[in-house]
Amino acid sequence: QVQLVESGGGLVQPGGSLRLSCAASGISFRMYVMNWYRQTPGKQRELVATITRGLTTNYADSVQGRFTISRDNTKNTVYLQMNSLKPEDTAVYYCNAQSWANNYWGQGTQVTVSS
């Protein structure tokens, strides 16, 4: 059974930091491209950051320079370090594992940036 379990969300003030984690089980983690998406009510899910099997990273323009994606293949975990958070970063953040044949999602974790 495939599971992606996100953690680390919460309430933070503008300018603050959070680190999201996504622990994967039931997949050959190192073979997957890992993505973080986010979604706010009434909007499409937005790709925030990607890390490939070869550790190449890519970011949405809106988070470039503030967010960092990383992965630990020994722990089957992907991280999203979020710094200098803004109110517009408020969303449900989803972990995604992608291969040529499969696409799996976590349940999401809420991030709220507010004073």
C-alpha cells in the first residue's frame, strides 16, 4: 500500500519559516520524481517545487529564492524548507510522487501565514 504522509504545516507569521516533510512508503522512493504542490479554495493546484532522481531542482517563480526542496533517499522523505513566508503562501500543501507509470498524492497539510 502506497502512502505519502505530509507533516510540518501550521500557522506562522509573515517572514517566518516552516519545514514540510513527506514520508513515503510502499514505493521505490529513489526512482520517483518528487513534487510539492499547493492549492487554495477555488484555484487549481499549483506546482511549487520539484526534485528529480538526480537531485535537479526546479521552483515556481513565486517561491524561487525562498523555498528549498530536498530529499533523503535513506529515509524515503522529501522536504520543503519555506523561508520568508508571505500571506499569499497560505494553502494546503501536497506531496506528489511521480514516475513514468504512477502518480501518487499525500493527504495535504495546511500552511497559514498570518499575523
